[in-house]
Amino acid sequence: MNQNGKDSGEVVKFMTLFSQLKEWSDDQPQGLAELAATDASVEGLCFELGLAAHLLQVNERRKRALFSAPVAPNFLAAWRDYEHRYEAVVRDIFLETWSRNSVPVNP
């Protein structure tokens, strides 16, 4: 998603992070939670990817016109793969990392 919807910074970031995560995990999402628990780099990558994916989802809801434009097939394939195989585990790692590192608010 460029200015017209194709190659935005958010899409490029998602694609880069997702590609790196697939490489680091040997494209095996089922072992990511254990890997992230023992490797801060993997945990950080999952956190960044989870944030990038979330921002794409928020932008999709806000700017539907951008997402109705033709989408690059490689992004569409990666996004579907992410949603189908990676999203749940990345979201869990993201939430665990965020909750562990957030500052508690006193009532």
C-alpha cells in the first residue's frame, strides 16, 4: 500500500518481519512460544511482528478504500499464511511480552 495502497511502510515492515520470523523458526510456528521463551531476539521479533500486523488491521478498518485496491499477490499470500498459521502464537507472545514489560497503573 503506497500512497495509493500498495507498498506502504507498514506493509514493507510486516513483510520483512514475517519473512525473518519464518526463517528463524524454520517456518514452524508451533515451536515459536518455546523458542521465544528462551531467545530474547525471537521474542522481540514476535513482538514487532505482532505490532506491525495489528497496525495493518487497524488501518484496514479505518481506510477501507486503500484495502480495496489491487493487492500484491506476495503480500496477500503472506498475510493469509500469517493469519492461518502464525497469528495466534505471535499474538500470545506479543501479549505476554507486553504485559511483562508494561508498568502497572495504581488506582
